[in-house]
Amino acid sequence: MLKAAIYCRVSTDAQELEQQKNTCIKYCEMKEYEYTIYTETMSSTKERPVFQEAMRQCLARHFKVLLVFRFDRAWRSSRQFIMDFDALRNQDINIVSVMEGLDTTTPMGKAMATILVALAELERVNISQATKHRLQALKNMGKKLGRPKGSKDKGPRPKTGYLLREANKRGRRKPLEIKEEAKNEI
């Protein structure tokens, strides 16, 4: 019996993992795979510790299949997908996307998976650009972005607070001495 690592991810706590998990479990039961489920709630494309653990377990040959609900749940970068795909294929581990119905053991399956991940990457970049353009448009219209000054503070914020926090992070125990001419720049 083959063992599968199921990876499910949502971006926010408001989203549900159950649909992804149930669909992947049904697929494993249909194929008679043993499975372990890895779930994650994270929006970042950079670090996904649970996904990295699933990859480590696959590469350590604890599983023969890495099963995802959709490719974009695991990969939003075509470059990262190709690197992970090659690493897994070198260990004879298959990637299965339940919703796309792709088998990456065939050349056509690999090509289609790469195209789908490239489209997911394009979507991520387009969303990022649209957000940046909208924020810039709001700034240009005079809208102040971010938390209003003092809205969660008891009193007005000191102008040197950032510098003090940074100094404390670096291990300095005494407050920074700010030269008189530097105070005017802050």
C-alpha cells in the first residue's frame, strides 16, 4: 500500500480546511493509500514550515505521493514548483493534484502542472501589483494609510520610539543618545 502526504493550506483563519481535507482523504481511500495530513494556515509564499516538513518527510522516503488539493495551495512560484518537482521525482515520489486531476509521472502531466503553477504565480504578482497601485492612488488623493496616530496609544507617540525599540533589539540597555541636529530630521 502506498503512503501519501496530504498537504492542505488556507490563507486565513476565516477559511475552512475541511473541504480540502475531505476531498484529499476520499481520493486516498479510492486509491487505497495510507495517508498523513499536513495542514497550514499561512498566506506567505516564502516560509511555510508545515509544507517544508511534508517535503522533508517525502524526501526522506516516508511517502511515495505528495497529494495536494490544487497546485496553487502548495506552489505559487513556477520556479519553486520545478525545483520541488525535480527533487521529488529524483526520489521516485509522485505529485498528485486532486482537483486538477494531473498525474506528474507523464510528460504532459508535468507540462500542465508547470503551466498551472505559472498561472498561480501570475495571479499572485497581479494581485500584489494591483494592491500597490491602489495604495499609491490613495496616497496621491491625500489619504493617510495605516493606523491613525495615537489611536491605540494612551498619549502621543514619542518621535524617538522607533530608534529606542531598534536599540533595545540590538541589545543596548540604555536609551540612544540623539544628537541635536539629528532630532530635527526625525
